[in-house]
Amino acid sequence: EKEGNYCPLCFSVAVPTHQLIQTELSQEGSVTWRTYHMYINIAGGYILSIFVVFLFFLMIGSSAFSNWWLGYWLDQGSGMGYRTHNNETPCQTSDILVNPKQPIYQLVCVASVMAVIIFTIMKGFVFTNTTLMASSTLHDWVFEKILKSPMNFSDTTPTGRLMNRFSKDMDELDVRLPFHAENFLQQFSMVLSIVVILEAVFPAILFVLAGLAFIFYVLLRIFHKGIQELKSSRSPWFSHITSSMQGLGIIHAYNKKEQFISKFKILNDENSSHLLYFSCALRGFALRADILMNLVTFIVAALVALSFSSIGASSEGLSLTSIIQLSGLLQVYVRTDTETQAKFTSVELLREYILTCIPESTDPFRSVSYYQMKYRKNTPLVLSGLNLNIQSEHTIGIVGRTGSGESSLGMALFQLVEPTAGTIFIDDVGICTIGLEDLRTKLSVIPQDPVLFITKLPEKLQAEVTVNGENFSVGERQLLCMARVLLRNSKIVLLAEATASMDSKTDALVQSTIKEAFKGFTVLTITHCLNRVLNCDHVLVMDSEKIKKVVEFDLPEVLVEKPDSAFATLLTAEKEV
């Protein structure tokens, strides 16, 4: 994706199909037309894009016309029809100045220069706004798609890939793609204008240019085919850095520094080596292009020298200078064309995210009971056979051994994972039939490990939240979540080990607050401390077998009195410990 598209050392490590994170598929071949089509549409459509290209042609065409007009002015001489013995017009300053049409020539020359200035300003303004609109629209589109993606997208997508998309690839769209695209359009317009001028002043050269175009096209195809084989991705490099920073303590604890440093060097070499190979490929193409253009320049010079009186001296000079200028422009044109295609690889990668990031569904399910859920399509069920009714304003204690599916039930309530079958009803309204924002704004949660965003707390607290709330302990973060729940006044509250990181005194105070402040609320308490659910209205016991399901749902005193109940067994085991 950048100039980082050229790396022959990049390799793909095969991973098992059942592995959570799969290797990112690299793009093969040239950029597809669908990618250009999408970029043109988000840049304002085909009409605006054609207008932008037309401005480039007008700007370069005006400059080329001024050069041709100066040659034409010189050919007119004094305008008296005087010719030398070999039918050439003398190019003396005095003769040109006495030409009766001199004011017209001067006016056209000044007008062409003014046209260049005006079209340059218009081109810069329109092109800048068009590319800025395209990059901004594409960024917002991808960002919205990712935000609305289900939880399994976060589980299967490394942070490094997202960092690569929103840092490197977006930088390509904001800075490098407009720069190289502008150069490409400008060089293409200049090449086209030179060809038109050569055909106008010296038609015989058209046959030479036709042969040049064919040979150059063959070289260009070979060059592009080789360049497309040198693509690589920076995502593994970003992922390795991110995972290393997050697990720095573990790396030091297990003395794995050398392995991580070695892997970093390998990935860094893969990301850097593309510059060498790209430069070698470009130099190889430049050598062949120079040989070709030197040959063409010699042929054109010979034709001009042998043309005798067929064209004027100024036209001969314009032909020679144009063909020499064309030899340099073709190399710059090829480089800018290659660079522009490389930058469009970033657009293609972002387009893949737009197509593959499927937002969470809000379509209703036919089944109204027997709730089932799995985290991904190729994984087993984590919830099965949930069919229960919770009364309003009741407190429900949800218990079970580790891995029984209590947390999965909380994720199902917030619809963080799509159900495989069935649905959850709140006041006879299926949560799958309403918008996710409408659902989640009516619920509140106090998680076991809260994440706080950067914000300034009320003045009485005299504190400010830093990144991830790291200036607060986990217990303090849970207390802040508790205060937020009280202020939101949500009627359904999920407590997921809400006091697990608090001391016993604070825990007792919070439990008392829950009893008093959450009266009239429906409270679902997920905990492994069974004593906390003895005062709940009902206890829900989850099974820890292969398929997680409800094994018991009753009053706590009823379950305690049954010695063979799963809840009584858990309570006895906790007391023994």
C-alpha cells in the first residue's frame, strides 16, 4: 500500500482455517476498475471528474498553444510576403516588428498566457476540493462500517490492520494520491499536447510517433507486470509493534526479547526492501526508454534536416525541442502512472473493508423462544435452549462455573452478537426488531473491567479521566460506572462482577446502594460470589457443559432447600473452599 507495494520478500504463512485471526490476503494483479469507479463516485461523480481532467487539458493546452503561436508569429516575418531564395522567411527582429498584424499576435500571446494562469488556479482549486471530498467521504464510510460491525469483527481483526488502514492508507489518500494523481494528469496532458504540436507542425513525424507508441506500450506492459508482483502489506508490521507494546511486560518476564526483535527486523526488512526493488525496476525501464528516445530523436532530427523547404525554421526548432522534451516527459509519465496506481491500492484495501464489514442486523427473527447464539459461523453454540421469563423490577442473580455462558448472556442482551435462533423480548418487543442505538441507550452495564474515555469529570470530583481511565483503579472505575448508571436512570441494569475489584467495606456499601437506589429497576447480576445472589428475587444457574444452557431458574430459597440442585452444589463447594 504506499510505495510499500513493492516487496518480493513478502510471504504468507498458512494458518489453520479454524484459527481466530487469519492471514490478511494480499491484493494480486493491477487495481480493478471497480476501485476507480468507487473513487470517482465519492469524488463527486463522472461529470465532475471529467471536468477536472478537462481543466488539466485546458491548462497544458493553453501553454502548448502559446509556444506554437510564437513559432507561427516568427514564421510570418514582416508580413510582406517576402521570401529568400530557398523559400525561407528571414527571422529578423526588425521584420517582425514592422508586421502590420503585430498587435493581434501580441494580444493572442498575452491571452494564451492569461488563460494558462486562470486555468491553473481553477484546476488547483477544483482538484484539491475534489480529492479532499473523496478522502473524507471514504474515511467516514469505512469508519461507520467498522463501528457498526458485529463483535466478531473485532475478535478476528488485529489492531495493527486497523491502524494501517486509518494511518498509512488514509495518509495515502489525503496526501500522496492527490500529489501523484495531479502529476500524472499533468504529465499525460503535456505528452498529449506535444504529440498534437508535432503532428501540426511536422505531419511526417506521425509515423515515427506511431512506432514509438507501440514499442513504448510493450515496455510499459512488461514493466507494470513486474511491478505488480512486488506488492506487500504493512499490516503484519503494525500488528507486531502493537502486540509487542501491549505485552511488553510478558515479553520481559519470559525473556523473549530476542525473538521479538528478530521478528521485527524481518518485518522491517520486508517493508523497506520494496524501495530498492522499485528503484531497480524503474532504472531498468529508464535505461531502455532512454535508448528508444535517443533513437527516435535521431530519426526526427534527420527528418527535420532533410525536410528542406517543407516547413519553416521556427517549426523545425519547435519540432526538435518538443521531441527532446518528450523523451524526458515519458519517463516522468511512467513513474507518476506507477505511483498513482500504487496509491490506489490503499483505496482498494479500504473498499474491501466497506464490502466485507457487514453491519449488525436489525431484522426480526421468526422464533420467539429457544434462544441460541454462537460467536462466529464456524464455532459451536455458546448459548442453547434459553427459554425463560423475567418479571419487571425483579433482581436476577446469574451464576455458574467459569465458562458456563453468563457473560455470553449479557452480550446477548446488548445484542453484541447476533443470535442464531430466537430472540429476547423486552415489554413484548423483540430486541432484534428495534435499532441498536434505541436498544443500548435503554440499558446500562457495570462491567468487571470498565474502559473510560478521556473526559473531564464534574468540578466537585476535581479529576480528569486520561486514556482508558488509567489514572483510576479498576474499583474506582466501577464506582464511576455505578454513578453513571444512577444518572442514566435505565430500567434494566446488568452488573457483571460489578464489585470484583473493590475492598470488602466498599463492596458492602455498593451492595447497600444497589438495594436502595435500584428499586423499581430490573437488575441482572452476574457473579461468582453466591452469597450476593441469596437476596435476589430469582437465581439463574447456567450449565458449564459443552452447550451452555439454563439448568435452574427459581427462587434462591427454593434452590437452597433442594440438596441435589446445581445451585446448592455450587453453594456447598464455595463454603468448603
